[in-house]
Amino acid sequence: MPTTKTRLTSTMVSGIAALTLLGFATGDTTQETAAADSELRVVLVNGYEINYLDVGNGVPVVFVHGGLGDYRTWQAQVDAFSKDYRVVALSRRYAYPNAQEANESNDYSVTPHSEDLAQFLMALDLGPVHLVGHSYGAYISLLTALEHPELVRSLTLGEPPVMSFLQYVPDAEALQREFATKVLVPSADAFRSGDHERAVALFIGGVLNDGDYYSNASRQQKDLMMDNAFGLRGVILTENRFPPLSCDAIRKLTPPTLLMKGDRSPQLFTEITDALASCIEGSELAVLPNASHGLEYENPEDFNTVVLEFIDKH
């Protein structure tokens, strides 16, 4: 059973919750939020302590962050969604403030995270939930919905990197080569050399189409990104990080599905999102203005409006 565990004092939570990982506030960071007044809770899932935020009442909306993220990624969503829903934002295994210890049993691929998510939902007796995932977390959410449709009321996927869907994309080889050359290879080289900060800067600059993103961030914002460098290193240096999926497999998806992409996102992500939308019968596709891959924190107002309208229908 989940228990409340004071990992952070109320003062400490107030101090960090005003900023989100990558989705930090750009205005008055002293504004109080529901998260700032809440304690993290922790539940044991598949041998890992999973910290999570639990705010509000009603049908649960569960948020699953991507790489370089943790529960704080969704700070711009907490207040908006908790008015009518129960908001649950978890930190996946290896994400802050969960344990980040390297050992031979660590598995950084999507599959164990999907199994964690299913067990998390069952441990908290949450299902069926509105499941909202971003990037790596969207891939995890997609696998969970395929394997455990009974746990998912609706599914929102923000640019999931289902790389096997490039088989349905024109010029896929060129897109893969460009992404590997500009993002994956230099980030991996930096991690191998022990320069984790450079690796994070290269990665976030590549996926957001903004090479200056990290250098322009504040010290606090950089610290938040670096809190999750451990997990990103594992993902980037893992060979088989993404299990292959086909259009035939995706057609088995039963929950109502919303796919989202940014109008400034790298072409690789938008092409995969379009291909997924074509395969998922009855799915909706939304293009978020003024946003790249960091949908929920680059344009939180429109993100919240689109997703709330979608889950309100289901």
C-alpha cells in the first residue's frame, strides 16, 4: 500500500515546486501551487520506490514525464487539472528524487517503465485513469494502454518517440541520420567522457530545436535538468531502448486517444506523431502553437486547454 513519506519538507517543496524541470515558470516563481503545499508520497513498485504527487479529487489524471523529467515537469498542469480531477504525477524509476544507483540490473528501456506504470496504477487502485504522457513517457503510456486497456480511460500522447514508425515515414533514413548525428551521438560521447552537463545541454538543445536552450537557462533550471541526467545517460547508452511497434499492433489500442505535436518540433517527432495518428482509429491530433518538443512547459496554457477539453469528453 502507498504511504506518505516526507522526502522533502514543506519549505523545501515550496522552494523547488515553483520551478519545473524544463517547464519552469517564466514569470513570478513565488506563486503558490497545489504542489508546493503537498508532500510527496511513495509506493514500492517492482522493487523500486516511486515518488509521486497526489493532488485534488475526482477521476484520476496520471502524468508520465519524459527524459530529463520528473514529477515537477507537470507543475504548470497541477492547478489547472486538480480543479476537477485528481492529479497524480509520478517520478519514474531513476528520476528525481528516486534512487539513482548504477548496477548491472538497471534496465533503461521503455518496457520495464511500462510495467512499473501498470503496477503503479494497480497499487494505488487508480484505474481506469486519464493517462497523459510526454516523449519517452508517452511511449511508456502507449505500451501500458496496449497491455492493460482496463487501466486507461483515455490516452494523451505528446510526441512519443516510436522509432519503428519511421518505416511509414518518407525520408526516414535521412531523419534518423540527422537526429543521431546532431543529438544522440554527441550526447552519448559526452556522457562516456564524463561530461554530463555537456551531454544534457546537447540533448535538450537537439530535441527542442534550440541549441542555446541550456546556456540560456538559469542556474536553478540547470540544476533541475541535471537532477535527472542519470536516467538520460542510461537511456542514451542503452542499445534497445525502444521495443518495435507496428501499425497492426497499434490498431489494437482501445482507449480514446489524443496525439499532440508542436508546431516547431523536430521533423522526426512530428512525422512519427502523424504516422501514429493515421494508425490509431478515431484518434485526435492537435498541433500546439508556439511549442517545440517540450509541449506542456513551452505552451502550458494551450496544452492544458486542449487536454482538458479532450478528457472532459471521456
